[in-house]
Amino acid sequence: MASNTPRLSPLESDQWDDRTRTLLGGSVAPVAKLEAGSESKPSGPLNILRTIAHHPKLLEPFLGFAATLAVAGVLPRRASELLALRAAWNCRSAFEWGHHVIYGRASGLSDAEIQRVPLGPDAPDWPEEDRELLTAADELHFRKDLSEATWSKLRARWNDAQLVEIPFVVGNYTMLSMVANATGVPLEPGLPSLPDT
């Protein structure tokens, strides 16, 4: 979406029913945990969650799924954030990119590594583990599958639960990128913008 005007405005707090208020209020702590150690602090529920709240029956199960993946996943946080950033880049989602830059920094990704994500797995200086994850993110995005070569490399490094989680992470942030792009979810002020690269 080219415009900075939301197609579907995030629900304001005076539009929340009691259940929505409880659910959105409960989302702030997990986001703060993802941002631990960063200068950014969530001031309230994320705009994307306030947008999803237009569909109350979807909000509760989605929050449970997303929190499990984001704060209770079996992949190391750094690996998960590298996958999320590549998914956000592949979808050109300014909203997801801005948030995952912050989460990525908190997970241990350097600014140089984050700046290299748009260049993809063939960029110089990636450790082999990172190159494999970026390749997996690209294959899942473009092919909706993993090549045998990529699967073999991942299989040699990650356990069964982590192998299941890799496509879940890419798929989740691809889906959220689609929601953010299609509905025009505005990025909160002060967060990094999507690079022009």
C-alpha cells in the first residue's frame, strides 16, 4: 500500500469491549519482553493488534499463537528474528520491518547484520548458519517449500521442533505483513523505516 493513511484504522480504546481490553492489555508485556534492553518501550497495544481487533473472534486465538511463537519458541531468538526480518523484507512490510529491527537488536543482531538482511543470503559476511536461515526464508517465500539442499543443511543443524518452527516463523510474519500491507497499519512513531535497498 502506497499511502500513509490506514485503510482500516486501528481500534481506539473507547471502541474496545471488556474482552478486547483484557486481550490487548495482556499483549503489552510480551512485546516489552521482545524489546528487552532496547530504548523502545511499547506505550500500549501494537497498531496491528488494534487492527486485528476489528475481528474479535480472531484476536484471542491469534494472540495465543503469536505469543507462543514469539516468546516461547524453540528457536534461538536471534534466529527467529533473522527469519522475521527477511520475511518482512520479502513482503516489503514497513510495519513488520520497523518492529523486528527493534526485536532483532534485542535478540543480539547487530545493526550491520540488520542492514545486510535486504541483501539476502548471498551477501558477504554471513555466517553459514545465518545464510542457511535466510535461504530458507527466501525459498519459503518464493517457492512455498524448501529445496532438498536447504532442508539437508537445516536438518544437520536444528532439532525436529526447530525444523517445524522455521516455516511457522516465516509464515506468521508473512501473514502479518500481508495484514499490515493490505489494511495500511501505520508504523508507530520513532521506529525504523523500511530501507530503500
